[in-house]
Amino acid sequence: MTPRDPAPLALVVPCFNEGRTISASLDALSRWFPAALIVAVDDGSADDTAAQLAGVATINPCVRLVRLETNHGKGFAVAAAAPTVRGRDVVVVDADLAYGERPIQRAIDGLALADLAVGNRRHVDSRYTVPVRLFGFLYRRHVLGLVFNVGVRLLLGLTLRDTQCGLKAFRAEAFQAIMARLRTARFAYDLEVLLIAGGLGLTRRDVPVELTIDSGRSSVRLVRDGVLALREILGLAMRRLRGVYRAMAQTDAADSMISKTSA
């Protein structure tokens, strides 16, 4: 890969009912990456998230607000940011900033060697900060993650040890190519991103993270959301069996040949 000239960074922040923390999160991102464009996507929040985002965007010219009237899911929200994104590198971060400045910078640095850099909470160099009272929560989450990854490996052939980490960085052209093909709106969005990246022949680098857990609160409702996630995963498995993701690489190669011929 050839060295790239410096260019602005874009941070995509999908938000759903994040009114308690979103203003502080955007302030932190602006301090950490003062030259970055921050694209905050309100995914049909029922609280005052949209109003807070609009207020921050009014006083901070680096913040852009994308407002979705109804809730569609994280995948839909991230894809909705694509037309607004500018810059060389694009990083998707969770609104609560569970991954701080150093992991985000590490993911950006990973793009010097790959098209896609993925946070890996199970990386040997990853570290957790968690109070004693949440040890049980962390253990249960870890076990559920292991079971989930076994299912993903069997159904989708993805070998990455942590597919669901909320920190993912992309070269801009890779981000646009993936988002243009994304069809999964909610829980399995991360999985389809990896499937599409593989289908397009994009390179991936795993990066360790430091994760702070200060609450056992989760927006995921295990039974209802588990059923929805399983439905989405089975849909991805069917698309994979039909060769949809393999065909993406073939289509891109054909388009490239057409472009060269036309030139």
C-alpha cells in the first residue's frame, strides 16, 4: 500500500435515546480530534437526543446532524451518514464512548496497513476497566459472546473472535463501498459489514481496545432482540449461500475493467 496524504477524519456517531450523555460525548470527540468532522445520526430517539444534537451542531461547525424520524437500527443509521461523510478515514464509534481516545486513534493508525480496522475486545492486548460489582455482568456477557461467535463461525464462516465491537474504522472508499451494499438495519449490521468487506476483497486489521464498563444497563432485551438478531443472521446466511457476497468482488472487478476500457 502506498502512503496517503493527510486529510480530515470523519467520526460517525449513531445515537438512540442518548440524551443523558450525548453532549458530553461530542465535546470529548471534538477535544480529542479537533480537525474531525463529526456526523451524529439520531435514529428516531424518543428523548431529547435530537434537540441536544441540534444545539451542539449550532455552536460547533464540525458537527453535522442527520435526523431519522423513526427508529431503524444501528446499521441503517450508520449507512445514513454515508452521504455526509468527508475525509480520508471514517471511524464509527458508540455514543457512550466506551472506547476512548487511545483505542480510536489505534483504529485510525491501523488503516495505514488495511482497508478496515476492527476493535477486538478479545485481543491479547485488550484491557477492561470494570468495578467489582459488575464482574458478574462482564462474565455473563463474555460467555454469551463466546456462544454467539461459535454460531457466527458455523453459519457465516466469519473467523474474527469479536464481530460485535462498536469500534470500526474504514478507509473512506471502503466505507462508501460497504455502506452502498449494506442491507441489514439492526443487530447483525456488524456481521454484514465483515461479509461485504470479505466479498470485496478488502483487507482487515484487528486492534486491541481499552473498554470501560461502569454500568450493567443495556438497551438489548435478550428474548425479543435475540429473536430479531437470529432472523437477521439467518438472512445473512442465506445470502452467503446464494453467493451474494462472492458476486460483489466479481462485479467490482468487471466495473473496474469497464472503467479502464472507457478511459
